[in-house]
Amino acid sequence: MVAGKPEFVVVHIAQGEYQAGILKAHLESEGIPVLIQYESAGRVFGLTVNGLGQVSISVPREFAEEAKRIIEPGVVGEGEIQD
């Protein structure tokens, strides 16, 4: 951790911006800060196959377990998180 800056860890790899956006909004609604990082070629060409279009969802280390607990039971599809 750099002085005053939290260390972010990847808690999920989403397939595409749409799925990542849903998860980001859900985590933020639970008070968890989120950083998303895009795989660039997929974003430029609009592809989401064979690893292209993957989006890493990261949270501060102290929120990692809670974020995984929130994400893992849900299934992302058709625009919503279902329990």
C-alpha cells in the first residue's frame, strides 16, 4: 500500500463491459469502491470471445472477501444479478 492509497485486488473477471458495469453498480450500492480495468483489444474491436473483452473488477483488499461473497452467489445474465 502506498501512503494513504488502498491496495486493490482482483475479485472477479467479467466477460464484457455490460456484465462488469452491472457488478460494479451492485458492489458500489453495497458501499464497496470498485476499480475496473479493460482488456484493450476487445474494447476497441467490440469483441468478447477468447479472452477479448475481459474486464477485471478490483476492490480494496479490506473489501475483497465481502465483494466475493456478494458476487459469487449471483449469476449475471440478461441485465440483472439473480440469487
